[in-house]
Amino acid sequence: MTDAATLAVRLDYGDALTGAPAAARAVADVLARPCFAELSRLSARRKDRWSKHVKPSVELIAAYLADSSNDAISMDTKRGAELVAGAEVENGVGRDAAPVFETRLQAYLAIPYVARDLEAVVAGVCDLAAALHAAAGFIALEPSYGLAHRAAVAASRPKERTGLSEQRFRERRARLRYADRIGTELAGVEWGTFLGPGHLERVDLGELRRSGAFERVVEVSPRLAYLQVSDDPEDDLTEGFEAKLIAARLALAAITTDVSALSLE
């Protein structure tokens, strides 16, 4: 995999897109924006098979998402044999038995970090989260596509890197271990963190702004907020980032999961 710095995005939600053409279209409108142009190939998943590989458009993305015979869509780009960008959005098929409805579905993006596109990408991710009625999610920066993909899909054991403290290591493991809680509690704080309805019932955005722990506190919708720890996602790859996260954790203590019992092994 390529070693270019890559943004890792994860969104958790419950509402299906099949049988909801307006919602599917809203998601498609976001994914077709120029800031996500690195996602240059669209395909559909049925069970464990990917097919229908085409160049993406708003109409095709929306049609694939609304198709009840599909389980998910994928968008990606390869350079040679290597993936450099990828995304997947589940549309709601086959996940009705999940223990927590609000977070039974997942979407992820792993796209190259380009500083000049950052504001457009963050705005796009916020709009995507709103279109999906996300209950939880985050944006982080990783030093490679492989690590970004691993972080976004919440792989069971994170890879060590500069800026990933033992506390963050446990927090990332907790997203999977305590998956049934992420709609009401935070396993951890990332460079960018989404608060859904289950979080917003227990925190006050005004107090979070006054805490000074966040560079940005944005009310995306009445049911969704976005918190950003710093202006520069490259802070995420430095040892000094942990000090910023300590302040953020303190401000969000009321909704933070205790991860101290989780092993580093």
C-alpha cells in the first residue's frame, strides 16, 4: 500500500438507504463532489461478491444504494496494483439483527490528505454524516492508506505509530470491543469526532466551546455535532497531539467509555 498520509473517516448509522431514494440521492450528491474525486471507480456488493464496476456518477451511486439486491457500495482508486483511496457505504440490507439499531450500519472513507482540499473534505464528511443520520463517527489522519483503512474499519488491533499513545491504542480497540455503546458513549476522541443524538443528550455544545479543548465545535444539525481538536490534521501524527487529546477527553468525560481494562496485546 502507498505511504502517503491518508484521512480515515468512519460513520455509524442505522437508517437503511434501500427503499429511500431521497436519502440515497443525498448521499450520492455528497460522494460525487470534487473533493472526493480520488474515488474514481464504483461497484456494488451482493453478499461477498463485488460487481458492476463503473465510473461513478450521482445517478449511479444513488441507484446502487437504493437497490435492495445490493448490500453496499464501494468506491476506490488504484495506482498500479496499489489502492490509494477507498470508501464503502452499507445500504441496510441484511443487518436488521444487529443489537443496536442506531449503529448497525457503517460507512468509511480512506482518501489521500491534500491540505488545500481539507475544508471541502471536512464539509463533505459532515454533510455525508447528516445525510446518513449518523449516530457516531470520526476523522483521523494516518501515515498510509493501509493504516487509514485499518482505522476506519475499526480493525481489532491498531498498528503502532507516532502519535498513537497507549491510551489511544486502547480507545481504538474499544470501538470494536464495545460496539454496542458507541451511539451513546465515546470509545475515544480523534482529530475530528462526531456526536450523535445519544451523545448530545448528555453534553452541552456551549460548554464544549467554552472549554477551549476544541478548535471547532459545529452543530451540523439538531441531531449531530462535529468537534475538531486542531486546525491541522497532521498534528495527529505527532507525539504532541496527546496533550490536546487529554483536554478533549476531560471536556467529554460525561460520555467517555472507561477503556483502562483493555489490554495492549
